[in-house]
Amino acid sequence: MESEEKKYQKILNILKKSKPDLQNTSEMEENVINMILQKKRTKDRSYNILDFIFGWVYVGWMRKALITASIIIVVVFVYQQTVILRRVSRLDNRTMIIENQMFSGSKDEDGRILFYRLSGQKLPAKSIIISEKQLDQIMESYNELEEKYSDLIKLIEEDPELKNYVEEKLSEKNRKKLNL
Amino acid sequence: MKGKSIKTVVALLTVLVTSCGEPETVVTNIVHPDGSVTRKLEMRSEDGEIEMADVQVPFDSTWTIRDSIEIDEDGDTTWVKRAEKFFASFDVINMDYMADSSSNSGIKRRTEFARKFKWFNNEYRFAEVIENTMSNGYPVSDFMNEEELDWFYSPDDVVVDKLSGPDSLRYKALSDTVDDKTDKWIYKSLVSEWIASIAELAKGKQGVDEIVEKFKKNEEHITNLIIEEKFDSLWSSGIIFKEMIGEENALRFQADADSALENIENLFMIDFEYYTVRIVMPGEIIGTNGFIDSTGVPLWPTNSNYFLTEPYVMYAESKTPNRWAWIFSGIFLLFVLAGIVFRIIRK
């Protein structure tokens, strides 16, 4: 065991003493130095670009200004979108969707009729234009009224007592009108 | 009294109805982002060819006009006139309205356009406005709630559909309420206008302020008399006047009051032919007070009651996104975020 250890030491000594005969050692040295310098230069360059782009992060007022501007942009965006969404949803709730692209008919003569009822004037010829639909509606209403009151009028006519009562009430009403 | 009034009106209407042949017209404003407007008219009539004078909005030979005839399955003929014109701005449309010779030339109309730059979006607003005919009336919104106002501003098509559809009883009640409130609103506005007109006509006369004040105090009372249909007889017999302002004043101001009534008649008797307004906006619609048709375009009916006491503003608002602003803002936010991360790493 001991002799093996000695043998190993001997071989190691022989190998240490018999160094390889290197040629162009200076060239090798230069190459190694160049490689090391190049690595360092690349590292330096990348550090400068990032520093250049994000240099503002080291300037207090600039950092604060840009962060404030970003917050303002986000707030404005959120506010605008919220307002728009709210308006669109209100529109959806309120607006009626209809098939037509053109409305027909109108209640346009209502006002005129009211005016003539107010002033007690007669409707002048040529100045009233109403649609057939409106005329039909008026005739229908008139017939409905006539039908509704015909039974009542008949009933009153047939009963003299009731007739007297109604006439009395009507004249009473007229008297009240005059005593404003 | 009521029966008599209704009968008289019906009888007169039956005799005096002279025409119902006005064309059904739809005016479409296609609004461009730069504020220019392409205006299109479509007029349909079943009573023969459409004359330029029949058209409800300003329209002349400078428009590109196309006439056609449509015959339906039953053989009924409809005359159709389509016209189109490009307006460089809304001001040019307003100039046309100022020189209006259409069948609705008696009313004042105008258009409005506004564009707002809001960084992420551009917002647009276009409106067709019909000016009010009465200047001393009350806003209809003083008399009706939101639901009733919706009903009031609904076109006949929609009203008839609702009255004959499901939930018709509820709509019938709503319709009756709106009719009653409409009467009250019109009468009250009419009385207010009449009082203002008396004040104007009798200006300078001794005691006019006192008289006007008395009428103003009795405005509600006069309105109720009209609603109860007691006004006709009381007015013609002069009782209203005498009771309110005294016999002597009644004699002095009777002529002014009669003239005032004629003035209101002129305000009321403006001929107005209804038509439909459509507004096609650039971008997405974000606000309107109109209806929306099946193509997603806002549209409005017109009716002389709508602009009796307040301007009738038919408006649509829309927005278009500013893509460049979105991209710029995104890049800026990323840049700031990257800067913050960079600082944390370097620390």
C-alpha cells in the first residue's frame, strides 16, 4: 500500500518536471487577455443603453411626473369608458326599437280642435287636413258616444219624473255657471 | 254642452276635410366626422306625383332627384321621389332652412353639430331643432312624468300597436291620462299666452299691469273653466271678463282681449305637415332621445304639439375611437412600468 503511494508520487514528480514545450506563448497570452477584455466591453455597453433609456428613474422629479401622467391616463381612460358604458346601457333601457324606418300618421290636429273648442270659433274651410285614419277614429268615438248615451236618453225620455229631475239639475248647473 | 261640441266638431270635420294626400316623408341626415352632412329625402304618395311644394323640408332642383313608381300585389300604385344632396356643413342646411319655401315654411327649424376631442375618443352631436311657436307657454314636462312623456312623444304607429297588443288595458289608462294632461297643458299654455298678448297689446294703458296681475292669479281658474267646457258661453257673454276685472275695465280691455285671442289663433294655426327624421351618425351611438329603427339608426316623429311651448330637439350623439391615442397611451404606460421594474432590479 505504502509502495503504491510512493510510486504515484514518483510519477507525479516526473510529470511535473517534464513540462510541455509551448511555442508562441506571448500570442496565447494576448488572445486570453483580448477575450477577457471583449467580455467586459460588451457588459459595459449593455449597461449604458438601459441606463440611457431608463435614466429618468434616477431623476426624482421626472420619475414622479411620468408616474403621475400614467395614473392620469389610466384614470381618464377608466372614467371615459365608464361614462360611455353607462350612457349606452341607459340608451338600451330607454330607447324603443321599432321595425319601421318611417312613421305614419300624426295627432297633429288635436291642438287645433282644442283651440276651436276654446274659442268657440268655426273651423275655416281648407285649413284642416287630417288623415283618413284620424277621421275614422273620430267617427268611431262619436258612434261610441252616441251608442253609450242613447239608452240613457231613452230612459230619461220614457220616465217623466226622471226627465223633470234631469232638467232641474241642468238648469241648476247653468245657474251656477252664471254665478261665478 | 259636451255632446254639442263633439257633434259640431265631427260635423265640421266631415264637411271640411279636404285632403289627406301629403307625401309620407323621411329625412335622413348622414353625418360625416368632418361635420359635413349628406341629406336624403324619401317621399311616398299614393295620390299621384309629388310636387316640390308638397315636400315638408327645404328641397329644390339642386338636389339629385330620382322618381319611381311602385306597384304592390293588389295593384295599388305608390309614387316615390328620392332626393340627395351633400352639405359641406350644418350651416349650409341652416341657410336652406332660412330660405324655406316648403310646406312647413311657417315654422323655424335649424340643425346643430358639435365635435369634441376627448383623447381616447372623438364625440359627435347632431341635432335637428324645431323652434317653439309659443313663447309664454309651459313645458310639457311640468305636467307629465317620464312614462307619460314617453307616451306623449310616441308616434301613432307605436301607440296603436300598444293599444291593441298585450297589456292594452294599462296602455289605455296611460293614454287617457296623457290625453287629459295634454289638454290641461295646452289650455294652460294658451291662457298664459293670451294673458301675455293682452299685456303686450294694452301696453301703456292705465291699469294694464293690475289687470294682467288679476288674470295671472286666475290663470288656473280660467284653465279649469275651459276644461269643464264652460268657457265658450261665459266668454261670449262677457261674464268672465266682468267678474275678474270689473265691468268698467272689461269695456276698456275687451278689444285687446279679442285681439289677443286672434294672436293666439295665428300661433296655433300654423300649417304643419308631419315627417320622419333619421340621423345616421359616425361611429357608435351613445345617446339619443329618439327611437331606434331595425337598422340601428335613431329616428323621430314630428308633430306640432311637440314644439308648441319648447323647442323640439331631435339629437343623436356618437363616438369614434382615436386608435393612435390608444396605441400611444399603451406604449407610454408600458415604458413607465418598465422603468419602475428596471429601478427595482438595479436596486
